Amino acid sequence: MEVSVTSHERGDYTVVEVVGEIDVYTASVLREKLAELIDAEHTDLIIDLTGVGFLDSTGLGVLVGALKKIRGFGGRLLLVIDQEKVMKVFRITALTQVFMIHATLEGALSA
């Protein structure tokens, strides 16, 4: 399965919309897009994962790496997750305590 990663500005944030599956084969697409944005000084990001049907440990690694890099610049990274199967991965790994996770984009934007 392919993955699509696009971004647009919304208020103080850059919203990164991800659609598809994030796994060992597609995680590099997300990694490259996030690195490009962070390098261009977009350090307040909302990653919208509502279009993601599957996320594996490689995808988690990409998100954790981006979070560390953004925090190094004093930025913020928020996630939007509305599917239980994706949320479960964050619960099992206790990453719900590391990431700020919202059920909707509007909720993340008002955080």
C-alpha cells in the first residue's frame, strides 16, 4: 500500500496529513517530509493520522524521532488519531504519555 503525505498551514501550525499505511516500506516518505518541514523551521506540527489504517514500529520510530527533533527547537508536535487500531499501538507502547494526542484536528488546533 502507498502512503500520501501532504502539508498545509493552519493558524500557528503546519498540518501534516497522512493517508495510507505507515510501515517499514513507507515510513521513509513520512520521515523525509517531516525532516523537510523541520529543516524549513516548521516546528509547530500537527500530524493528522485519521487517514492511516495501519502503523507499525517503524512508523512509531519516525514520529518519536520527529518529536525529539522538534522539542530540540522548542516546538510542539501534536497527533490526531481517531481510529482505535492506530491508538492501540500508542497505548501498548505507553507513547500516549509522550505525545499530545487529539481525536480531531479542531481539538488539536485549539490545544
